[in-house]
Amino acid sequence: MEKILVPLIPALLSLALVRLMLLPMKWMLKAAIHGAAGLACLWLLNSIAGFTGIYFPVNAITVLTTGTLGLPGIGVVALLAVL
């Protein structure tokens, strides 16, 4: 029984370590996808800014805000752009 358990412990520990290392990568990938969606939304809104007269700043904070919060995030950025 010990001959089976002794090699199994390092294998399980290494599997747990790999799983812990992949978790932050999942969060970074999710943030990148949301950032790309936020950038696309801000680009579309700035492309029609000639009609509305409101130009939205495009930086990391506004992109991640609009990407993460969605429509309420666009509202927050619009409110800050007007002020």
C-alpha cells in the first residue's frame, strides 16, 4: 500500500500547484476579453460622436469599466465625459 501512496503524493501536489497557477491566467484572459469588448464599444461610440458631440476618452480605466460593467459602465463613462 505504501508503494502506491508514496509516488501519488508528489503527483497530487504538482497537480494542485498547476491548477493554482492556471487560475490567475483565467482571470487575465477574462479581463482581456472584457477589455476588447469595452474597446469595441468605445470605438463605436466615438465613431458616432460627430452626431452627438460627446467624445469618450479611450484609456485602460474606461475600457475596463465599459467592458466589465457593460451598459451601466458606458453610462458612467458618458457621465464623466460630460462633466
